[in-house]
Amino acid sequence: MPTKKVKLENTEGLIRNWLEVPKDVTSNILRLIGAVDLVMNARQVCPMWREICRDPLMWRSIEMINGLHSPHNLEKICMYAVDQGGDHVEEINVEYFVTDELIRRLAER
């Protein structure tokens, strides 16, 4: 199946192909959306975003203060993020859903 080039129009009428944005710029943008959206949404957008989300450096800081998801899912997302970051994880913020079991599992990693 051939790939489609997605083009979006901005307010000046210029057409941009967002798939041509440099990978490092896309990485910087994706770092701003947080761990929950990286796991639940961004990595499913396209192969390039999936590849960026697999980079352990994307997971140096894991910010998870979103209360919109069930605690069970947040724990799974947190552990996925920690697994993706491996030795590169420097800080984790798990407000509003942390459990003793999650702390134990994080400490083991």
C-alpha cells in the first residue's frame, strides 16, 4: 500500500508536509505532551513517531499527573514508560494514583 503525503494548510495559505519536519524538532515537540499521551496516542500516529517514542532518551522525565485515566491504566503506562527509558530515567512524577505496589515495582527497576 503506497504511503500518503499529508499536507496541512496554515493561516498564510502555505502548504506544509508535517512528515518532513526534522526528527529532532518532532522529538522536542513530543517531549512536551507527557508520558500518558506518548504511550496512548503519539506512538500510534505514524512509524516516525513510534520510532521517536522508542528512544530511551524520550523517557528521562516521566510526568504522570493526569487523573483522566483509571489508576490501573496509569500504573501500566508508568511501567511501560520506565521500561522504555531504562537507565535513562532521571525523574518520575506519579501524583494522584501512586500505590505501594507501584513504588515497589519502580524501586525494583
